[in-house]
Amino acid sequence: MHTPREIGKIALIATVVLPLALAANELRAQDKPKPHADSPAGAYEPSMTTLGQINVEIPGRKPGDPVITPSEFQDANTIYFERCAGCHGVLRKGATGKALTTEITRELGYDHLHAFITYGSPAGMPNWGTSGQMTEEQVDMMARYLLIEPPAPPEFGMPEMRATWKVLVPPAERPTEKMNDIDIDNLFSVTLRDSGQVALIDGATYEIHSVIETGYAVHISRISASGRYLFVIGRDALINMIDLWMETPATVAQIKVGAEARSVETSKMKGWEDKYAIAGSYWPPQYVIMDGDTLEPLKIVSTRGMIYDTQEFHPEPRVAAIVASHYRPEFIVNVKETGKILLVDYSDIKNLKVTEIEAERFLHDGGFDSTKRYFLTAANARGKIAVIDTKEGSLTALLESGGTTPHPGRGANLNHPVYGPVWATSHLGDETVALIGTDPEGHPEHAWKLVQQLYALGGGSLFVKSHPTSNHLYVDAPLNPEAEISASVAVFKVDEMNKEEPEYTVLPIGEWAGIVEGQPRVVQGEFNKAGNEIWFSVWNGRDQESAIVIIDDKTLELKHVIKDPRLITPTGKFNVFNTRQDVY
């Protein structure tokens, strides 16, 4: 057992390294970098054009700017799309990560950028250089690239979407009943990030049923209300619709909805099950409503517009989390940069009704409380949590998370021994875990308040996880630059959270995986349907061994390790039942 800050303080050591690195680095503008194919993600070639593959001129280069060849610029553009754009923005205006526009990067200078890319920070910036994810030559190239104006990617409208839309198996030719013996409810969809695939893994036998080609770096998997169709979306905005009833589950429809994206969801309201799908893009900033059987694009809506508080126009308000309401025929859509949460009424898409809720800027991820009425979502760069009442269609609360850059994923719901039902989020920027009261009827004095702070391993946490049957809260830290921390998980006992400063147990997941090469990062716990096992990804470099480690939730002991050459850079995992029912 560890006291709250014992391991977390280790992360601060990384801040000592940075000044030393700044003094040691010299400008190497003339060096010829190795091809990007040498990096973990570089060997993957997406099935469709990504932002990083678009040929662009070097924009805005001025006399005195660092030397960078056109081929280097193209390689760096690809790396930026794959590794950086998700946090810093396609146009580098920032959100979860800091802005990297040229007036900022040129003031910081090459040496600072080089060191920061190499060593990362305890606030959640990955240590791309020291972890081996980028070569020395690639770090040099990226530091020079950031001193150049970013390219402007092309728009992506209905003609472009329809050109990519494919119905591989029409609805009339699909099975009328389930054709396999797979226990679909206990099936896991596992992202194989750098191979552009998902693995479907049996939650009971741990067998890999199939590996399916997808877009690059699938961000989430979502399941239709009926439980039949699995929808996955890659960072390159390619959506695969997978029919789990087929003898061998396979993609039956496919579409590319932009250059970069993160979110997909399906209609869940009674009477509207499986009728529509929706996807939101980082670029272009927009969302599209599609037919739920074929992915035919039906309506595209731009999110460009005014920031909610300053009333200034923003050209790149990206669409982040999307969830489906259980109370209304609505999608709840987060728009990052304008700070608006959209309630999109899909009952009549020809006469679309959209309710704009002013919340806070830099909205990112989030999930429902245990009743599925309230949607709690992080405005992460502002350190706040917005609470939306999906039954009434209004903002219930906006509160401080108490930490730096909350990143809940879907969050975790617990029954606290003092405060009753609470929802949890960890933070990218520090070791804190926030517990927020969510029971306005049974515990009104605690509702929508930060009722307790826990202290876990350190900064760089992406996900927390629990389950209605579990007495544990699991907190990862995969983006922490300290290898020991990034390969471990902190576990709190829920029934001991009445203590002033609850302790946690450290699970050495990376060590249990038996992986000795690279810097494996342990990420995103996901429970099985029964809630008696939790799965963690041990995420290593593309050409290095990775694994999935399964823990017995009751004993916190190692139960099983899944290793397979096909498990290339596993990251997110989504249990079909828990995902469909919003159980977390």
C-alpha cells in the first residue's frame, strides 16, 4: 500500500531533466531524418487518405526559418497528424494540449521544443524521444516543423463522403438471425492502434475471434441499441460498421467522414433503436447523421461559430464526445473550442432542431451518472466539469474538478460510503482524482459538488474505471514520463473512501505482462459483463511485444495474460454489454 503522494511525486523528477536537455541540444537543421516508417506508427498505411498524406506546400516560411525539405515537411505532417493533432489541434490552436501556433513556438525556440518532445512532462505530454516512439532524427524534424506555419487541410462535404461510402453487404443479404456461437454481450472490441485494426476477443475464453481492418488508431467502439452492430471510428475518420451476427463478424458498411475524427454513436431512444448513426469530426469541424443500416450520409452540420463567452468566431471548433440520450430522441454533442453542448433532436432530420447549451470551452470526454439521466463532461483545459440534465435538456451545474486537465474517458460511478452515488475523473496534469456527488434526490447536500479528492500515481492519467458490482476504483497513468508509473495502476477500495486520505494499492501490470523491451504503457481498464474481471492494455511500440492483462477484481491478483503477434499496440477496449448499456 502507498500513501497518496508517495509514487506521484516521482513524476516531478522529469521536470529536472528538461532544463538539462535544453542546454545540451544543438540545432541540427541540416540533418537528414530517417523515414517516418521507422517509427511505431510509420509502417501503417491507412486504407484511405489521411490528413498526414495530403501533399501540401510549406506555408508561411520566412527567411531565417529553419531549413526543412519538402519531403521532411510531408513526413513531419504525417507524424503530427498521428501523434499530436488530437491534443494540439489540426491548426495547432490547442485544447487538451497547449497551442503550438508559430508566434508561440518561435518564442520558445528550437531547443525548448526539442527537449519537450524528447522528455515530455508530468502534465501528460508523452516522452516521445526517451520512450523510443520517435527517433532522434524525428524529434529534430518535429522541432523544426513546429517553427513553420501549419498547412490548411481541405474541406470534406457530401460529395467527398459519398465518394468513400461503401455498402459491402446490403441489409437484404445479411443474416436474419445470429449465425455464430459468440457470446456477443461478453465480447471485447480492442483497438490495435498502429496496425489500423480491431480485435474481437471472447470475454470468457480470451480467444481472439477475428481481427478486422479499420481506420488508423480507432478511438472508440460503440454498439447499436439492438446489440447487433459494432461501430468503430479511426482517427483518420474512417467508420466501419461490423455485423456481429455473421458467421465470422465482418464490416458490412464503411464511410470516411473527414480528415480526422474521434466520435461515433447510434440512436438508443425507444422506437428509434438502430435507426441513425452519428459521427463528429475534428477536421472539418462538423458532424454527420447517417442511416443506421447502411451508413449512408444524410445530413452534415458545421460546428464553426462563436465562442460562447467571448462571442468571437472560431474556425476549428472540433467535435469531441457524442452520447445518445436515454430520455429523448437526441444526440448529445460536445463542441470543444466554442464551449457548447448540442442536443441534436433526430426525430426529424429534415427539420433539424438543435439546442445549444453554453457550458465551458475545450469540452472533451465524459459519461453518464449511474441513472443515465445526467451527462458529466470535462472542459479539460479549463479544469471544469459540466453536468447536463438529458431529461430536461439543460445545464444543471458547472464546477471545478479540483485538478489539472480532467480526462475521465466515460468516468466511473461509485456508491461512496459517505456521499452516496458519485462520479469520478482523474487528471492528465496531476495525481488527483475528483469524486463528484450525483444524487440530487437522496443526497441533495452533496449533489454536483466536488466531495472528495484522491491522490493516485501521478500525472498522465487517461482513464478511471469501476463497475456496479466492484468495490474498487482503478486509475491508470499511461502518459506519465516515468516508466514505472506508466506501467502501473492505482487501485482504491470504495468502502475505505471514508478515510481522510485513502491509500491505494499499486498493480505492476507491465511487470505482470512479462514484457522487457520498450516502455510499455498500461491504459484503459474495462470490465467484463459480469464485473468480476478487469482488462488492461499493455501498449508498447509497433514492432515490440504488447499484451492484455486480466485481473481478478475481488482479489486484485493476476488472472490471465493475452499475448498474440496480432495484438499490435492495443489501447482502448470496449465490452459490448457495458458499452451498449453505458455501464461504467
